[in-house]
Amino acid sequence: MSINLPLLSGYLSRLAIFLVSFPSAVWKYLPHSVWRAGQNDSACLSLRLWWLCGRKAGLTTQRVRANIPLPRLGTRENSFLAIGLFMTLIGTASADLTPPNACFEATPTEGTAPLTVTLEPSCSDDSDGTVVQYDWSIDGQPISLANAATDTKTISFDTAGTFTIVLKVTDNDGLTAQTQGTVQVEGCTSQINPTSRSHDSSADSGSVDVNASTDCNWTAKSNTSWATITAGSNGQGNDIVMYSVMGNPSTQSRSGTLTIAGWDFTLNQAGIIPPTNPHTLILTNHEKLAELYGATDADKIISKLNELATHSDVQGLVIPVENDATVAAAIAKRGNNYDDETQTNAVAETIKQLILNQWNANLENVVIVGDDRVVPFYRLTDGTSTPDTWTLTDDFYTDRVPTSCSGCANPEAYIADIASGRLIETPSQMIDVIDTFLADNTLNIDDAAVTGYDFVQDGAQAQCNLLQSAGLFTDCALIGEHWTSDDFNRDILNTYHDVTSINGQAHYDLFGAPSGYLYADDFSGTSTDFAGTLFYTLGCHAGQNVPDELDLPESLAILRANYIANTGYGWGYTGGIGLSEELMWNLTNELLQPKMTLGKALINAKQQYFADNPAFGPYDEKIMTESTLYGLPMYQVQSSATPPAIGIQRDKSQGNDAQKTRYTYTWAKTTPVTVSEKTFYSLNGKVAGNEGEPILPKFTNDVSRTDQILQGVVFRGGSYTTVDAAPPLQSFKTTTGYLSPDRTFNAPGWYPSIFFTPHTVQLNAMRKEMLVVTAGQYHSKMAQQRLFDDMVFYVYYSASASSDWTVPTVSLTDSRLSGDTATVTVTTSDASGIKEVVVAYTDGKGTWKSVNLTGSDETWTGEFAATADTEFFIQSVDKIGNVAVNDNDGQYFKPEPEPEPELEPVYTLSPVYRFWSETHQVHFFTISEVEKDVIIADYPEEIWRFEEAAYYAYSKGEQPDGTSPIYRFWSDANQVHFFTISEVEKDAIIADYPEEIWRFEGVAYYAYEKGKQPEGASAVHRFWSDINQAHFFTVYEAEKDAIIANSPEEMWRHEGIAWYAYQP
């Protein structure tokens, strides 16, 4: 090939001048191409210059004499200008090019249908280059065959006719050539029977008869992915074609064809019939999945869900929630505002209505397919001291009728009635999890591992003990503070276990260890096959799925393992096993039970937790609802283990009364545990104690009877050991280290005073009746504990469900302690009547006993041995079985000692002493022994001479009823005392005289006013001396008469009787 260009050496510079001459345009030089109208066109070299914005401006190209396409600029003048400049710049280009040669051979070119023809194009060539492309068509219709010339092409002709085969070849210069040939196909006589068939949704097979002439060769092929030719894909003459069809996992019917001996055989297959009472509801949002992952992947997961629904252990109904108009409206309103709690919950509420519409007696499971964006978690208020923004839960969907909860952070508690599981995150990951289940839907538990550290290692150890005592091989080496993340990698991630419990700190993308961390990619990257196994944990946020990030839930989904974890903070007791720890212990126990599924084990654990904790509050609500199963709840759980006894012996006897059952509980000594320098006691690790309350041992027992309804419980007695030490107060802690606030504790007496609670849980069709017992008491003022060693209860039932849940009224009328016997009288009443009245009592020496009172109507009486230290409480049982307890507001009752006989009070008279002063010519009176002795000791007789006891009166504090105070005044001016019994006179002196004249000194002693004196009292006479400016008092009649007879009035004037006292 040769190219002739004038002044080629100046080409580039001229081209640059040309481009610059159009400053407002952008030009692009493109490689040359060859224009040719057909095989006989002459070759030329084309330089193509394109205006970059030509398509928008409507620009076109035209061929000029030099065979160079140029832009048409929209006006003739501009076009001529461009052509002229371009021609002047580069001149005329031309080239001599040779087109390729098109050639192929067809073998054979005639025959009887079906005829297979081999096409061989290797004879095509190009003298000045190579053939780079082969394009085939038959009767004008392109067919797709390989381009390489050395490949042998085959094509089958199934029908009679004359067919034109065209081959077009293209060389490396872009030149083309084509050739053609014909194939003559003779038909053969054939028929098929039948021409169509219908199948139900199950996998099936069938056959088609082919009737053809002896020399008629024919083929059979499937045109659909769900039908396969199993025999007779090639035949001659009469024969039979066998085929099979796969099961249809969809509710939609489908059709397809088989081509047999040139005839179309039509297959119709029905869709699965949705179960009228499905066992499993499978919820997803196909539209959202398509938005997130594309329509193809969304269709794949829907197809897989339909296949899952047909499994015998699933029996499910797939519900694309967006097909419901109400749900779709709520979804549209939420949009992509995934953090909008109000709109998100509105979506969840409409989806729950779909579940309620399908609720039936067979319904066991709900499977949610997709993350929170696809089918949202329900948002609950978090009432803990370290709250998440919201608590995310799926239990909202599976609780048919929520339980009213006054102690919760939300008005209602969601206690799941049926199991749920959630599949995340991508369609391929979810399909892998489903395929694992379809391959083997049984989790066989023969090997387990438990890890734990920090304050939850006691819960981990309790799980370990439970598994080992059941006979399972359980690796508990990673419990304590000694291990590292490397140990975890070795013993957990690189060692297979059927079940793994992880207890410790966590985040949504990692687990903690005493030293180091385990990240989500450590899980997803392990080579150990954990498909179909179970991991579960109480770690904080270990179940929080964060789309578009590798989190722990997704990493376990990648492993195709099942995973139970918290969407928010996990909580535990700092002392004993409680909250998330208790729930995980329950789950471990449920996994060991016979006839169990994975989802049922989790809801049973939650229901048992609810039943065991009557004082259900915000922390309980939190830890129960956040624990979420990522996986399929229908997994069958099987184990060779034997669930162990809980270590508390229960002796049950019904006796002659069908309405009550006696339960006797005994156990080994409670276990002491020391935390923060204080010791608490537990039973199998279980303790009672809400936040800020003393930690005490606890046990629970299911006392349900299938034939009767629990009404009440009566305590009949037990023995206990006294411990002289205060237990620590309970505090709650998250697995990330947050502690609940410190509290103080006070109670009026022994706490709890009523240490037993009957608790009935009615959930959907399930009723669980529990006896919840605190096996210890604490007295904060005495700093003592009572730890029970055994206890006896009577549990009362009614024959059928009763609407009467009203307990009797009961009060203590009287209690008396006479010697060593207490007599108690109780008033109690109820509309149904009173069946029994029982008094439980203890003298504080290690034993509680009880006695039945006797009576009728409302008054009941009884006796029991007692001391002054005996305490008791009253239990009244009505004829339905309801029990009322009166514990005197937590202080217990004590029998009152017999009252002593009333005796007349004895009052002591004291002498009123009289002194005479020669110096002052006055008398002084005092009842005080101290004052008398001081005067005698300190003053000479000429100042104050003791004379005698003037009379007897009563000292302050010894006065009998009817006496009145004798008031004393002192005068600095006159150096004399004054006494009066008159309140009026006392008040007048205080009011009318300054203190230097008369200063009030208070009550001197007590005597009787005139008219109130008892028999035997004598009058005390009063005299006044104008000369001495003083009063004189005497009880002696003779002395009174002598003064009157011998002294003028200015010396001593008789003023009458002052008061009454007693003569010496």
C-alpha cells in the first residue's frame, strides 16, 4: 500500500495553521478510515476532522473530490471557506487498497431435516492485510458465530426449506467483501403427541411420543431453564423423548417450550398454592431490594424465598410488603429518612397488620428479609441510665397482644409469642444462608465453647457449668482475665464448635478480649466452615447491623452462621447473674431441651425471663427486646445432652384438697461471692435485687397445672441461717463499662418482708405460672441477713379461669402474749367467703413456722408458741384461692404482752424547810434539799437559822392530779422571797412590778388550792408584815392563833388560807 502526499514534510505545520484559523471552534484529528461503496470502490486515505459540538449544532459531513469528509458549518460560505483552507493546507490524498476475498464451504448443502451443516470460512483471505471480522446471516437474519476463521461452524436446520447463507468479511483496512451459498433441506413426516402438558408446582417428569418416517432424523431441546431433556435428545423415526421439570418456587404459574422434531411442545406449570394457615411468614420489600442491589439480584432473592417457603419445616408465605397500599404509603412517607423514629414506626405498624391478618394457630415463625432500610426494626424508648437513642427490636412484630407495663419506659412490653429471624445484608449473602438451611436444616449440638471476662465471667461460667453438666464437650478455657485475642483466634475462629457463647465487651464491628480485639473481618476471613452453626452474645451493640460497613452481623452472615446479639447496650449485674447474663443463661438452657428450634429457644428464654422477674422494669425491657436472631428461626436443634437438674429439690404433694398443692424446696448452702469487699449469696448464680437493692439469693419454679389456674401462694415455713454482715447493693453495668448510679437503701424491717410472689404470664395461647422466691432477707438497721435453707409453700388453684382476682381484706384485731403463748385475732372478709387464714411466725432463731386460725364469717382466732421477739404476718385465702398478705407495712406484727393490773399511783411528799433571819426579820421556805444544805453550810445562824420542816408538799415531777404550782418571787429591794398559788396574783406581780422589786423564779413546789384539797390536808395560813415588808406562812393552827392574838396587825396581819399542804 502506498500513500502520495505533496509536501508531506510540511503537513503538521499546515494542519496547525488550519486549526488555528477557527478560533471559536474545537477540532479533533481522528485516525484515517476508508470509505467504500462496495467491493469495487477505489481506496483512498481519509483524514476526518470533526467539530466536537457538531451533533448539537446539527453539523453533517459530505464527501468532496479528495474523498475527505468535512464539517458543514451551517452556511455555504463557511463550508467553502473550510474546504478551501483544508485543500490548500494538505492537498489531495489518495491510496491503492485491495479488498479482502470472502469465501466459505458448507457441508452438506442438502439433506433431510433435522440437518446439521458445517460452515468452514478458512478460504477467506486478504492480499494486503488480514481478515479481522466474519459476519454471518441466514435469510437476512444475523446469526452469532465465532469470528476466528479456524473455528468450525455448525448450524442445525430443523425444518424443510431453501436457506441462503451469507458471509461478510472485513479486513484490517476496513474494506469488506461478501459471498453467499444455499442449503436445501428436505422435510420428513413427523408428529408429536401430546403437544402440551400441564404440571403442578412440584418437581415432575414426563414423556412425548415422536412419530416420524424411518429415515427422518430429529432432535429435541429445551427452551427454558426449568425443564431438561433427560432422554431422546436425538432420534430417528419413532421414539420417545423424556423430560423433567423443576419445582416452581413461586406463587405465579409459568410456561415454556421444548422443540421436538421441529414441533413446539408447550409446558405449563402451576405456581405454589399459598398456605391458608402458614407456619412461617416471610416478609421483605422487593422494591427496596431492587433499589439497593439491582432488579436482577432482587429477583434472585425472591425466587430463593419462594423455594424456602416450600420446605416442609417452613410451610411459608412470602409477603412483599410494598404490595399493600397502606404499607406502600407509609414507606413512601418515610423515604430514606431511616432515623425518623415516627415514620419508621409507622411503617412497622402497617407491616405488623399484615402479620396479624395472617395470624393463625399454626403460625410459628416470622422471617424478615433485609436490613433496617428494607423492613425496619421497631423503635422503643430506652429507659436505662445509659440509653441508646432507641432500642431496635423485631419482637414488636411477633407479639400479638402487647403486655401493659407500668414499670417500663414504654407503655407496653413486647414479649414475643412466636419466633423471628432476620436475614441480612446483600441478596447473595442471604441466598447463601438460605441454601445452607435447605441443604441441612438441623443444628446438632455436640460441641460448644464459652468465653467470658470482666464482670460477666460469672454468667459465662454458669453457662459453661450448665453445658458440661448436660454431658456436652465444652471448651471454657477462655473464661477469666488471662486470655488474648490471639487465643480467641486460635480456639474459637480457627476451631470448629457447633455453638459458641461470647461474653464480654463488644461494638458493632468488634469483640473485646482481656487483651486485644477481634474484628468483624477476623470472623468473615476465617477459613473454618461455620455454616449452620450458632454464635450468641450479650455484648453491647454486637447485633447492630450497619449497612455498607462490615459489622459483626454481616460477618456471621458471610460465614452462613446463625447469630443472636444485642442491637444496643447489653446489661448485667455487678453481683450475681442478671439482665443480659440471665437471658443468655436461659437461652443456653433452652438449647438443651428436646424438640427445639433455634427461634423457639430464644423466645422461650425471653418468656422465661419475663416470668421470672415480676418487677419488670426498663432494664429488663431493654435487654429482652434488643436480643435479635440473625438467621432462620426454623432450624431444628438437636443434642445428645441431658438437661441437668437445677440443684433445687422440689417435693410436690397434692393431698386431699384438689385446690392446693404443697411444694417443699431444699438446696445446698447458698454460695458466697465477694465483690467490693462485701459478700453476697446466690443460688446457682441467680440473685434477686433490683438496682440499689441488697443482693440476695433467688430461685423460681414453674408451678403451672394444665387443669387449673394459679390463684395465690401461702408461705408455710422454712429454716434459715443468720449472717451478721450487710450484703452489697446491686448495681447494673453495660459490657462497655457504664455503671448505673449509686443508691442508698433503707427499709423499716426485714427486706423483703414478703419474699415470695406468684406470677402468671399469659402470652397468646401460652400460660406460664411461676413461683418467684427471694431465698434471703436483710435488716438494714441490724446489718443482718437471713439465708433460707429450705422453704414450704401451698399453691392455690381454681378449677377454671375465674374473673375473680380480688384478694380478701385482712387486718389484725388483737394479739396478746401470755407467758409463752401468743393469741391472735384477725378480721378478714371476701365476697366469695374465706377458706383459710394462716399466720407465719418466727422468733428470730432460725425457723419460720405457721398455724391455721379457726373461725367463721369475718373473725378468726388462733394460738402459737411465742416470745417477746416473735414476729408474724397474716395470710388470708378466699374460696377462689386468692391470697391477701398483711405484713404491717413491712415491719411485721409482734404479739402485745399482757397488760399489768392498774395500781393507784404513789406520790412522794417532800418537806418544805423553814429558815429565820434575825438580820432581815423574815422567813424563807424551800423544798430543795440542795438549797437547804447550801444555806446551812454557807450562812451563819444570825443570817439564816434552820428551824424545821414547815409542812409537806410535792416536788416538781411528783405532783398528783389536783395539785397546783406554788410560784416563787425574789425582791432585791426587800431582800425577801414571796410565794403564791394564785395564777392571777402571779401574773399581776409579773405585769406590775419591775424585776428589781419582784423577780419571778418559777415553780417552787406543788400544793392544793382551797376547795380542791383532799382529806387529811391542812391549811397553810398567810400573814403580811407592813413593818418587815414580808410574808409568813404556817400550817400550824396554834401558831396562827398565837400570832393573831399577840401581834398587832401592822406587825402581822392574817390574810387567810394560802393553800393546803400536809403537817409534818
